Amino acid sequence: MRRSVAVAVLGLAVFAAAGSAQEASTGPYKVLRAVKAGGEGGFDYVYADPAGQRLYIPRSGPDGRITVFDLPSLTSAGEIAGVNAHGVAVDLASHHAFASSKPVAEWDTRTLKMIKTIDVEGGPDGILLDPFNHRVWVFSHRAPNATVIDAATGTVVDTVDLGGAPEQAVTDGAGHLYVDLENKDKIAVVDARTLRVTADYDLAGKGGGPGGLAFDVKHHVLFAACHNPATMVILDSDNGHVLATLPIGEGTDGATFNPVTDEAFSSNRDGTLTVIKESSPTSFSVEQNLKTMSWAKTLTFDVKSGTIYLIAADITITPPPAGQAARGRGGRGRFEMAPGSFTILEVGR
């Protein structure tokens, strides 16, 4: 997605989470705060940097920019102007951050000053920093599926054919990446050393169009959040064996895992956050479906505080006049965001 401006998001208002859209269902999690950050522009992924204690949110459109908030206060920390991006990744070693824009934007996380832009092919969408060799993976639904960038130098190392359209990726930090391929209903296994796909795990008809991927690295368990049907397909990361399949909310576009509590999360467009409890590496159950906010379909996890952040806005879809073909996302019509409605949700126990 895309947008721009300078240093402050004006009119930041914090209000208590209340009303039916944010009432907690039975379970340990609740919406702690809803920060109406406002601002024009679309949005896609959100990224928490636990070391720098900052939250990065790309805003798309004519005024494309990366908005930056302090954690945990959620007050404005500045902006990186002139960047139309979908996501952000941070390398802790070099203090360099990258946006999945075209060209890819690179900046210093300490000063928020732009370092340079990096020309890439394809259509940058998802993004991941692999700490194994400090490389940034920029994902595209069209070829090349992945562009690999050295985080220290900002140079392109190589491109990788993943065999399908990637959505979200995870890493074990030891040389292996796992990437969900939305159009193939598969998880690609990638060797971070050779930059080659070594296997692909079929979801075996248990879930289609995976839009989110979470990883329990310690117990070698992958959680693929799928659209059709709306399920969490849980797999053994060593061999792709399906361990369980559980229902989640509709319209997932992100998943994450808390290694302290052994819980996986799926953020869903229908205004729910599905919490999956891992009782053992072979036993799983739906712990909670927390009511959040419609269109809160992407999320990020702050490992320092154990807090989850989601982003959403009040969005309406205007169907086309009778007899006209629908345009816009997925052919569903025109999407419109209510002015000033962009919101950051903070979820915790």
C-alpha cells in the first residue's frame, strides 16, 4: 500500500475500548486500548520492533509514507515520507529498516533518516528479515517471487522462484524459511544458505489460500491461517505432516505466535482475533475468538511485552451500478475509508 508527509500525526486520540465491536469473548485476551490515529491513506501490514520499541505502519496512496509510533505509549515518533509500501522489516544488527515498496526504501531506525532506495523487480508486498544471515526477503505475487537483500549493505543478493504467490513467511533463524503460497495452497520450504526451495508442504485440502503463517520454532510447528475454508492448518515443520485443523474467523491476513504462552493468533477481516492454544506439540484447541474491529486483518507481536497490535478503519464497499462490472479489490466494488477512522488496537491479557 502507499503515502507521505513529515513528522507528526496530529490529533492522536486515545480512548477506552468499548462497544460491541470491541467486547471480549470468553478467554484471557481483551482489547486494552484503541488509539484513533487517523490520517489519510490505505494500509496493509503493521510491524513492531521490540528492540527499538517502535511500531511501523505503512500508509499508501498519493501521500505515501511510513508512520512511526513509540511503544508502548502509541504516540507519534515521526514519519518516513514519500514511501508507498505494504510492510516493514528491521535488522537489529545494522539498525537498518526496509519497506516493501518499489523501489525498496532503506532507513536508519535510530534517526528515521532515509539511507537509500533499492531497485527491485516484481511487485513488493510481504517482507521478512532473516536473522540467520541478516538478509531481507521482499516477496511479490509476480515473478520474481522473492528478492533477497543484504541488510548491512543494502545490495540485492539474488532473486528466488518460490513456485507460487507468497503471502507471509517465517524463519527458524537457523537457515530455514517457510513461505505460504496463497495461490497454490502450499508452504514452500527454503534453504537460506542456497536460496533454493527444498520442499513444499501441501495443505491437503484442509485449508485454501493461506494468508497468514506463524511458527513455534521450539516445537517445530507451523500454523497456516487460511481463507477458504477459514481454518488454521497446523503442520509439523520437519515433514509437512498435518497435525490438526481448527476454525478461525473470516478474512485472515496475518498470523503470529507467542512462544511464552504457546499460543497462535490469526487476525481476521470479520473483526475477530482467533487464539489457538498449543497444549502440546500434537494437541491444539481454539482458546478464544476475541472481538476486535472490522477490517483488523493484519497484526504484529511485540515479544518484549507480549502485546499484539492490529490496525483497522471504518470501511464501506460501494457496489457498482446494476449491469456494470465490479472494480476494486477482488472485484467487490469501491472501498472507502471514513475520514479519521484509522485505528491501532492493542490486545493483551
